[in-house]
Amino acid sequence: MDILEKIKQPENRKFEIKRTLPSKSEWLKVIVSFANGAGGELILGVDDKSRKAVGIEDIFELEEKISNTIHDSIRPGISPYIQSINVENKQVLSIQILSGPQKPYYLASKGIEKGTYVRIGSTNRQADLSTIFELKRQASGMSYLDQIYFAGSEDSASKDALVAFFTKHLDIKAPVRDHFLNYLLLKKNNGDIFPTFLGIILFGREDAFGLNEFDYSHIKVARYKGMDRREILSSQIFEPPLGLKIDKIIEYTLGELPMTQRLEGATRKQAPLLPAFAVREAIINAIVHRDYSLRGSSVQVDIFDDRLEIVSPGVLPGNLSIELLGQGISEIRNRSLVRIFRHAGFMEEFGSGIARMIQEMDMAGKPNPEFLEKGAFFCVTLRMKPQLAVDLQEIYQLCRSKGQLSSSEVAKQINIHQNTAIKKLQSLVKLGLIETIGSGKNTGYRAKIFG
């Protein structure tokens, strides 16, 4: 992306534009937030409303001032990459910050508790103590789910559930403790064995103490009437433990999707309006890649007449961006959970699932999946084209498979009167799905390629 395209982009968690250098406290919060997140870029000298380059005077003096201020004001130290860029004969300043390995970063004058900031969407917010602890955990390299749940015991994880899951999905006929430890569902500590957060969320005993502490990890599926959230037709919440419920979540979602009918031989069969793989992949990704440290939110699967929306707590991990999705590039937040799901066959090779989701939607004649970061959440939208009436769809598919047909041939094929066939064909012509060839008695009908 060149600089002219970049400055037209909306501000987000990794990008901000300012006409001039703001107050010291304001722009330093941006730098700290970028370092505590996935990195980012601050561009100075561009009007943030018109997105026109206005330029910076004494740009080299400003560059030195910024570099010195960052060095003196932020702890641990940050090394920015600062460069001047010519935009339509105006010099603008780009300040790029990498995601820092020594989180949390903070303003030295305020101290770690009051001077730590994080990026939420396009805003910078003071981090609370739990967020500061989470930043420290990230710096240590330990996944949130790999932490030991010291309030539990080895028996807090259901051995029956583990055996059932491993036998069904991992082809391990005689699971033993070593398997549980290998998958980091249990961990040793000073000679004792405890469950991890992952072990409780996937396989915690229903009657185990502390299972309710992880109720935020539930998945809610809701079917709405129409295209907004005013009326719920049905809903179900899938509470932890989730290990044996993954298939049920996917099956329930597919069953609640609007259905279409298609002919298979002489039989009409119902099928969801979205390809099953795309739905499955979106749900699995929401469960596997969500940020489980955000304990106040859960995965939400919302079904409307025209779309499926899946909202998951947590933005894309690391340096992964929406632009890179589907290009075979992946970053993993919950490595142990991904490992289990991959071995169980729920996931494809790293980075390939999104690409196949896009392909499946395209093959089904549906719009491409939409990916969006909303504040601290990640949203996937799978859109469904308006459903044709069964008879119209049947005629459209017939024309598509046969090439070109007359109205009499259509009437004969699906056993309706020719006048009825003409009316149906004209409806499809108005919808832009079928085109006419010839005129009068020689009029033929040919399906356009839909999607």
C-alpha cells in the first residue's frame, strides 16, 4: 500500500493520523499503546478530516524532538523508526513502533500503574491492573490458557470426557495421564498435579469447584427474525466444558440457518443457505483464537435472514492484520488449544482455513466473508443472497444445467403449464438471473452465471 492509499484509511489500532504534533502527553500515549499492542504507525502532517497532506515545517528538528522525548519519557526503552515522506510535494513524518517484547510499556512520569496505555480500536485507554498483569504474562511468553488453576485438582478435569474426546477425535484408545500432561490440560507443580485453564474450559467436571469461574468462555447462538436484533426466534447457550460440545455447536448453528431447497434427482432436499465448511471454520476460529483473558465477554453467533455474524473477544493476535487473512499467514494466540483442535481434525493446516472459507463462499455464489475489528472484538460476517422461491430456483438451476431452453421445454421438464413457465421465466429475467435469446416463438432462455 503506497502512502496516498494509506492516509485515506480509517484510523485503527495500528494507525493514527495527526495534522500537527499534539500535546506531549497525548502523542506519547499513542506510542505507549502501540508498543503494548501489535505496533503501529503515527503519521504527522496530514489533515485527519480531509486526509490531505499539509506538511510539517522544520521536519528534522521535529524528528529529533520526538526521538529524544520517547527516549526520556517511556519505560522500558522504545526505539522508534522515524522517516520523512514526500506526499504531493509536502513532507510528512511517519513514526513506526514495533510491538514491544518487554511489556508493559508506560510513561515514566506516571509510573506503571497509572502510565500504562493500550490501544482499543482507534483510542488509547489507561490499562487497569488486570490488563497490566496480562501484558506481563504476554511478555513472559506464557499463553493465558496454559496457566495453572491452583484452586482445582487433578480430579477437576473429567477423565471420562477426556477419554471420550481423545478416543473420538485423536484415535487414542487408552489415554493415560501422560496424554493429559502432553496437551497441557494438566500440569505438574512441586510434585502435585493441577488442571490448567485450558483443561477446565475443555474438560472440567460438571460438578467441579470453580467451573463457574470460566462461564465467560460459553458460546451463545441466537436466531433472529428478519435482519436486526429486535426479535429472537430461538437461542441456546453452550456452557463450558466445551470439549464434547464443539460438534453440537456447529450442528445447532447449521440447523438454525435459513434453508433452501434443491433437487437431487427427483427428490427435493433442504440445505443451509451458507456452505457448511465456511460456517464450521468461522465458529472453530472464534473458539480457538478468542482472547480468553477478556473474561467479561463470550463468543456470540448471531443468525439473521440475510447473514451470519460471529463476534469473538480479542482482536487479531500479534502483527496479523485483516489484509493478511487468507494469504497463508497465521499467528497463534492459544497455541495449546490450536494443537488439540488440529490433531482432532477441527482445523486445517495453519493459515489455510480462511483461504478455503473464501473459496467455499465463492463456489456457493455467496459474497466473500467480511472481517472487521470492532474495538476489542473480532467479527466475521457471512452474507446470504436473498432466497429464491423453490420453483424459481428449480427453473434457474434447470436452465443453468441445460444451457438454453424454450418455455415449452421448461414446462415439460418440471411439469407445469407453459403459461406458468413463461411467467416464472420472466420473473427470473427481471431478477437478472436469466437472459432471453431470440424473440417471438423462437424465444429461448439461458441462465446467467450467478455469483
